[in-house]
Amino acid sequence: EVHLLESGGGLEQPGGSLRLSCAASGFTFSSYAMGWVRQAPGKGLDWVSSIYTSDTNTYYADSVRGRFTISRDNSKNTLYLQMDSLRAEDTAVYYCAKASGLIDPFDHWGQGTLVTVSS
Amino acid sequence: QSALTQPASVSGSPGQSITISCTGTSSDVGGYDFVSWYQQHPGKAPKLMIHNVSNRPSGVSNRFSGSKSGDTASLTISGLQAEDEADYYCSSFASRDTLVFGGGTRVTVL
């Protein structure tokens, strides 16, 4: 059974940094693209970033490009999202998701981790 | 990366069929057959219902079907059931190797 467990969320000040992690199990992690999708409180889904099977192919939404960095450690079955220069509008639940294609579709999702950016 | 356009809400009675539209442009929905649909119940993670316009993942009821015409994709739920009450989101692969979601549609079973 596929299992995705996010961690690393919390409260951070504007301009600060956070690193999210997503521990994966139940599938061959190195064979699948992965992604991050966020959802601001009471709002819709918002794609953040995706990464193919290695760190050489990464994709970002315009709203986070240059501030966020997606990466993966296939030896640890773990996906990461380094978030720098955080803004209030980055406040959201961040979901880790397994993709069955290059960037999507996301066929399995974690339960999410809440990131709050506030002074 | 503008969000795809979905109706805010759609409702129907049990047993009826409803259709949710998802309108984009030639740079996303109209340009690629990579439209997906997700169901999200309150407080839960999204669930993939349709991918590649009209394909159902294993385990998803055949009451859910997808289609596309031009820049608009559609999700149809037939034989509406109480458990179908949820938020539904479309997504599409878009130019410059990005992904765009729709604003979401709240489905209410009357």
C-alpha cells in the first residue's frame, strides 16, 4: 500500500525558510515522479512543483520559482521542498503526491502539513 | 498560469446525472490530452478520479466519466449518490511544463 507522510510544517516569519519532507513507502520511489500541491485555508488546490525520477528534471509554478527548490533522495525514499523567502500568501496545507506521469496525474496523496507564514 | 474556470457549485438529486465543466485555453486544456479530475471531501486529501481526459483509475466507480471538446473538459457523475457530495477540481498540463488547477466545484446532493 502506498503511504506518503509529510513533515516539517509550522509557523515561520515572512522572509524565513522551511524545509518540508515527504517519506514514501509501498512503491518503488525511484521510478516515479513526485510533486507538491498546496491548499490555502478555504481555497482550492494550487500546484507548486514536480520532480521527475532524478533531480535533473524539476518543474515549478511561477509563484514559487526562484524561492522554492524541490529535490529527492531516492536512497532514502524521501521527497523535499526547500522553501525560502516565505510570504504570507505561501500559508497553506502542503500535500506530497505521487505522480504516474511526467508532472502529474497524482494518484496518491499524503495527508498534508500546514505551513503558516506570519509575523 | 491562470486557473482553469469551473462553476462554483453544481447540485442534483440522488440518481440524477450532473456535469462539471472546466474551461481553459489552447495553452492548457485545448493543447494537451492531460486533463485530470480530483474529488476532495472536507478535511481529506484529494483523490484522483479521472486522468488523461477520460481514464478511470482502478477502484473508481464507472459512474464517473470524463470528456473534452476544444478548450473545455467535463466531468459527468451519473446515478448521483450522497457520498459524491464533495469538492471537485480539474487540472491540466500546460505550456512551459507546468500544471494548472481549476478553482473547484462544490457538488451538493439534494
